[in-house]
Amino acid sequence: MVCSKIDSLTLSIGSQKDLKEIKYVLDASSQLEKFLPVATIFLIFSSSSVGGKAFSLSQTDFEGLVKAIKSINPIAKRKINFIINERIIKSSGKEYLFWKGLKNGCEFK
């Protein structure tokens, strides 16, 4: 969704900090999505009792992996929405429009 242009937007120190926090959450979520399958597979195969020659993979192993992967994005989304909602309450003027636009899915470039 493209929204109306906001000219001469100056973000407060708090908003700048929150944007950095959102970037951190997105980066961490992306890294975790890449790392989690590898770590889970490592744990499954390292617990083999026959020295790596035979593996016992249960349905629970795969269900846990899928559940963990699917839960990452909602967690990141909740955190980001919390930051945005908090900033909407604390902001006014053009800064308020910026945060309200982010909440509504606007793209500001």
C-alpha cells in the first residue's frame, strides 16, 4: 500500500531507536530461520546411539522443527507491532503519520 508523501520528516531519538530495534528484530528473525533447521537436524543426528550409523527420527522431531520455524515470524511480527503501537501513542505530527502509515502497511522510501 502506498500512502501520501511526508515531506521534511524528522524522527525523534526515540523513533530512531525504535527503527533500529525493528531492524534488529527482522535481522534476528531472518538469522534464526536459517539457523534453526540446521541446529535441529544436528540435535536429531547427534543423539543417535549407534555412532551415526542408524538414526531414529520420530514424527515428533519433524513436528517440533516445523512448529519452531512457523513460530518465528509471528513472534517477530508481534514485537514489531508492539514497537509501532507504542510509538504511535508517543508521537505527534509528521512522526505520528509515519508510524501510523507503517502500521497500516504504507511504504515510505
